Amino acid sequence: MASERSGAQVLVASNRGPVSYALGADGALSAKRGGGGLVSGLSAIGPGTAALWVCAALGDGDREAVRRSGGALDPGDTGGQRVRMLDIPAEVYAAAYNGVANSVLWFVHHMLYRTPMEPIFDAEFRAQWSAYEHYNTAFADALADAAAPSAAVLVQDYHLALVPGMLRDRRPDLRIAHFSHTPWAPPEYFAMLPDDIQRKLAVGILGADRANFLTERWARAFMGCARQALGTDCDAYWPRDGAPYVVSTPPAHKPRRTGIGVHGLGADAGFLRERAHRPDVDERMATLREQIGGTDRRTIVRVDRTELSKNIVRGLLAYRRLLADRPEWHERVVHIAFAYPSRQDLAVYREYTAQVGRLAEEINAEYGTVDWQPVELHVKDDFARSLAAYRLADVALVNPIRDGMNLVAKEIPVVSDDGCALVLSREAGAYAELGQDALVVNPYDIAATADALHTALSMDHGERAERTARLAAAATALPPDRWFLDQLEALKGLEGA
Ligand code: G6P
């Protein structure tokens, strides 16, 4: 702890950290390291910089690890990273994470509400909102305590939207960035949140020196929401030359200026290509080929968390429609769908997971034959098997209702062995970069998605290979280390400003 007090120069804050712990029946803790853009981004700043990652303890294993370590985790478990895990009381954490972050903010930004009776902002929600404030406060306190003078703090995502403002109050010397990994809701949709909460979210993020987004579309939506929430106390500028910014006057503060950044995270080509050619991936390719059967069968691959916004059910309905309308594909195509469990504390996610399973069974019962299973649905998370599917996919189906970026759309072209046609939703952030060489669909339109699948399956080999090469180039334009360093440099550029 003493070294933390002397202060970290670069701090990252996120709900989910780079490691999680499982508690065995014998009381032993086993660490599981996560991947993703932040992990490779942070490793790019090199060992010379005193960096610290602040995250939440997510379950019993993590809480036990915090108790045993005092919160500063063993670097042997974290890949050498300095990590401070916060033990927020379990009921506060659950209300903040499940109640507000995942059931309200995620739903608003992904525009997932579907019935006239949702959302309902009642007393129960207000209690959850207090928990969300408490949880954000715990992060702001920990960051204020651990940061060196003028340190750079990179706060991640909708879980921690209040942190930049809270941290600014505690430590005006810090340079703070916030990054939204999700889409941002259009103002008309954001308006359904209670007015005070709209204001708190806007003031929270505008407490940062830079508010960063994955695409210009989400950045513009945020600027519109901030203006809507704060009225005359906020003005957004998108100059023709130069970077956009927002000027706001948070309650009891002087006007402040927040730069808006667009940083479109790309695929990590070096890591993916190396990892995708290890023996465990080759083994899984062999197993998948057996499951697919028939030597000239085509494959449509999707890989997602079982997440409402990923639109897995409509993807299966489009595949069923393809089989219904175009019997020429019977016995000649297999849909490999990896749908890994996610947020299973929420009933709506459990129901969705069950619906995905039922639909896959129905399609197999309706069309399957003795030696052809039209859908191969797998739910056990297995990264090596995902990479194996990436390599052999003829068609990738990425059809989210809305998505901040969608890295699967970027990863598949990078590791594809023989070229892969991409069917891509126009509502994914990745569309801004990959739209030209993908077959673009309206994710709600099942008939149009079925048609796009047919076109993708029918695409000739040469065209597919050319498109894949262009997709891979666009997908790797901003690798995670560059993505991270750009944000850091933008903050450092503020020095002395
Ligand atoms: C999205 C969010 C991340 C989150 C991830 C997985 O990508 O932007 O912040 O970590 O989903 O969701 P989970 O709730 O399992 O952390």
C-alpha cells in the first residue's frame, strides 16, 4: 500500500479488472486472467511507468482475494500489472451493477426497452441509484488516494459515469479521461431517464478533460444528450477543423471545457494471428470439421456473449428463413453459433438464453437429417474454439441491435484462413469502418438478413478473399496499444493548459 500512496502516474478504472478469482472447496484461490483491449493497451505503456488498475471485486473469490491481500493483488496473478481491487459491499455492488448499470444504463444506450411498461423509475430504482452513487464514490476515493500529482486517470464505461466529476472535486490536479465502450443513446431516448439522473450522468462524464467514444455517431449523441440535460449550462461545438468539445457549467463550478475524442478500437492482429495457430486451436478445428460433416459444407459463424443487444434470436430466425426459402442450402450449410453465458443474475438474460437454445433445437428438429445438423450451438466459453471457428468461417454473422464497436467483426477477417464474407449490422460501431466491404443489414429485418446470408454464402472465392483483405486492413488500423496511447497522449497534451 505504501508504494500506492507514493502515487501512480497512470491509472485505469473499470468495473471488471484484468483478473478474477475462484474460491475452491479447499479454500485455495485460483486466478483467471482476462484479455481484451484494455489489457493489451495498458501493457503498451511499458514497465517504466508506475501504472495502477483499479477495479471491483465481482464475486466471493475476488472478495476473498481482497481480504487476503489487502486489495493490492499479487502481480504474479495479474500478468505483472499493479491492480487494486475494491471490496464494495455485495448488496451495494449488486444494486449498482445489476440494477442500474446493466438493467438501465445498458438498456438505454442499446435502446433495448420493448414494452410500454418499461422502464419504471420507482422507489426501488431510487435505492439502486443510491447504490450506484456509493459504488462510483468508492472508485473516486480509491483513485484520489492512489494517484500521483497530475497523474492521468482513464475511467472506463457506463458503470463509472459519475467518477470523473467526483474525482475532479477531490483532485483538481488530475488529468481525467472517460471512455464509453457502448453506443450512446440519442437524446430522445436518453430523455426517458429522470431529469436529475440525466444531469448527474452528463455532469459526471463532463468532469473529465476528455470524454472518449468509439465512433463519431456515439460522440455526437453524447453531446446532444449533455446539451439536453444541462440546457443553457452546456454548449457543444463540432468545429470544421479541430477537435470537438463541450463547454459546461456544472453546479457550483466555473465553466469547464471537455474535449471529445473518437478512438475506434481495432483488433490486435499480432496477438490473434499467433494465438490462432497454436495446437489447441488446430485440435478444435478438427473437432468442428467433424461436427460440420460433409466436405463441401459452408459455415456461418457467430460468436457472442448471450447478450440481448447481440440479436442472436433474430439471427437464428434469419437462418431458419434462409433454409425455408432456399432449399438448395439444405445439407450444404451449418450455422455455428457460440453464445457464451452473460449477466445470468438478470432474469431477462436467463430467459433470452433459454430462447436461443429452444430456437436452435427447433431448427434442428425441423430441418436436420441423419447426417446434417443445421445449427451447432455451443454455450461453454472456449477462446481456442472461437478462434478455430474464426479461421474456418465462410460467413460471419454480426447482427447486433446496437453495439459500441463489435470486435468479432474485426477479428474474424484478421484470422480467416480462406476468406470470410461478413454480414454486418449497420447499428454496430464497426460499420463505420467496415461498412464498405461487408454485406450490411438492418438488424431488425429478418428477410433482409436471410437474403444477405444467401448472398454471402454464394460469394465467389476471389471476391470474398479481396473483401477479407480490405476488412482485415481496416480492422487493424488502430490496434489496442495505439488506441490506449492515443488517449493517454491526448491527456498529456493538456499539461499546463
Ligand atoms: C461490454 C462492456 C464492458 C463489459 C462487457 C462484459 O463490452 O462495455 O464494460 O465488461 O460488456 O459485460 P460484463 O457485465 O460481463 O462485464
